[in-house]
Amino acid sequence: MEGMAEPVEAQEALPAGEEGTREGVGEERREKRPPHPPHQAVLFLPGVLREGLFHAERLPRGVPVALGGKALKDPQGEAGEGVFALWPRTDEGGRILSLQVASRLREPYEGPQAVVQGVLLYADRERLVLLILPKGGEGFKVGFKVGLKRARGFAARLEPKKAYRVEGRLGGPYLLAERAWPLGKYLQAKKEGQPLPPPIQGRENPYLEPREGRPKEGAEGGGEGEARKGEGAREEAKARREPPPRPKEAPKGKGPGGKPLPRRDPVRVWRAPEEPPDPAPPDLGRPPALGKGQVMGLAGTGPYYLVLLPQAVPEWWPRVERLLPEFPRRYEVRFYPDGSRAVVSGDLEALKVWYKRVLRG
């Protein structure tokens, strides 16, 4: 993925830009129109196009392929062997459902790679779902979703409803995301000929604004102190709202033996946090043990776990993952070295109700 450069043909294969302006509009009006970056989803794949049929060794089995864009307008001109730009259709999990061959690149290009630009709708530890809004081009509807699974190691948090450029690769039947950029910053750097801004990759997102009581992700130094400062401010505010009660048996302002009570500043009274502590890292140890013979069920004494052993993951995990956005409380998904998976929450009743929905499907 490093050093990946987009050839001219790759840009031509994407939805059209300002070329679609109506002829009746003058130059002055076109200049005043605000720039509208094309949102796009493209997969670059080496293969052969002959007699209207496309063949590629890396193409997932059973995926239907049709012609679109330049390949549809001029199939003879785009025929031959090389790297092709394709428009993918996926389900929300990133599995490719169909492809359209758009054009054959005239310059060398590494593959298979994916370039996706769109508005992020949903993100979790496993997948990203982006809304693609192309300006034009055959084979595209005005607004559709493209899903990508996260490649191993890409766990940085992305902000929903923001436009991103995502780069990745084809892994079996899935599109895998490996790194990303805010779309506006990427296009501005390209337009001005500046070096690309730092990518979002691994666990680091240098573009996130620091949240209250938490350091900015990827920031060095002072992170622990800032977090403690935020927690202290919340505790002090809580202490102001709830001053400690004074003993009833002693006279007002007097302690045992008639001695004056020491002055207590309620602002400095420490109280234990009411929220449960943050769960441990998601990839350590083993999940709580289930009952004898169980391969899936609830366990734990707080926080509480919905545990799936490796035998239950292929059949039940897709259903669990599909219903996770409907879980009404704070939760965390954990993956264990032995292949087990778990959904962790501090609210047992919410977990029970949601688990029943999973079983009902």
C-alpha cells in the first residue's frame, strides 16, 4: 500500500467531475460553483477482458461481473490484459456481491487494491460502512452503501457522518480497509501539490478532537495527567451537588465532647465513581467459563459476558454482529486467542433482553 499512486486512467474510471456541466452554463457561473468532490468506490484488479468477458485469478468465485463505464461504451478499446478499475457492490460486512469492469489502466499499477471515498455511516472493531454518492457514471445509483472489513491491526476510531478516503485490498471475497484520510484534507493536498497528510492507521487517528477527560488519541506525554484532571473535575462537581451529611446527635457545629468540628471543604471530598471501570484490553486471557456442554451463553458476575466458543462462532456470530448496533447500553466486543468471542456489558438485564433477540433472530 505504501507509495500507491493513482494513474490518470484510474481517475477517468471514476464518476465524472465538472465535465457533466450543462452546455448552457457560462464559464463565469461554473467558476462560482463550489467544488464538489466525487465520492467513489473502486477496486483495482489484474485480469483479462476478451469478447466482453472479464477473468481474474484473484476474483472471488461466484461473483457476477458486468461491464460499465468506458468498458461498456468501448469494449474493444478496453480489451486486453492488465490492471482494471472495477466498481464493487458489497453487503454491509464487506463481502463482494457483484462487480462492474469500468476500464483498463494504461499505466502500471499494483493490485489488488481498493480505493473508497464516501461518508462514513457506521464503524466498529470489525467493519466500516460508507455511503457513496457519485456524481455520475454508468452502473451507479445515486447513493448506495459499501462495506469494508478492517484489516488486522487497523483499529483506529473514525467519526460517523464524516467523509473519508479509505485504502485497502482484496482479501478473498472481502474488501479490507488498511488506512484512511479525511477526504477534504486528502483532496486539498492533492490539489495544491503538497505532501499527503498523515494517514489514519493502526490504532492512531491524529485528527480526532480530545474528548472531555480523555487525551487526544495518539498524543504523547501528559495523557495520564489530563485524564486524571478530567476525572477530578467530575468528582468535584458531584461533591458540590451532594455535600456530606452532618451527624444528628451532635449539636450544630459541635463534635463529641463539645469540640468544634474541623472545617471540611466539600469540594475536596473524594467519592468512588458510580460507573463500572473500563473493561480490560480485548485480546487478553480467556472468557468466563460456560456451563457443561454449552457453546454459547451468558457468564460473569460483573461485567457480564455473552460468550461464543469457537464451535458457535461460524453459525451465531454473524447474527450477533448484525444486532450489535441495537444494543441499548455501553458494550465491548472481545476476541480471544483460542477463537472465542464475547460481548461485554455492565448491564445484565439489557444483555439478557438483547440476547433473547439474538436467539429469536
